Amino acid sequence: MTEQTTESLPEIARLQPRQQMAMDCARCARPLGAGGRIWGETRHRGHLFRLWVCAPHCPPRAPGGTPP
Ligand SMILES: [Zn+2]
């Protein structure tokens, strides 16, 4: 079995609780809502965390810089 390790997952300890609970994107911290895809699974303190990110990919930052 070959495992795809194209991306390195972030450390669970550095994520927000909402990101750890798969409510927000683990990469850009946006609310996932109905969309999202599994980024990968990683272990932290004996627990297996499944990280989710935006699907198909995280939205790019606004070039103009218009904060919400
Ligand atoms: Zn995202």
C-alpha cells in the first residue's frame, strides 16, 4: 500500500477547536458548511483526528484586500 503524502498535515495542537472538530477548514479556518473534503488523518495524544478542508480547494484570498 502506498500512502499519498503530498501535503504535510498541520499539528493538531496548533489548530482551533473548531478546526479539530471538523467544523472549520483545517487549512484556512473558513466554516466548511456543506462542502468539504477529507484532508487526512493524524494522531494527537492518542486520538485520531480527521482533518477537513474546503472542497475542491480553499478559496484564494481577495486580491483587493477587502476584509469582511
Ligand atoms: Zn479552506
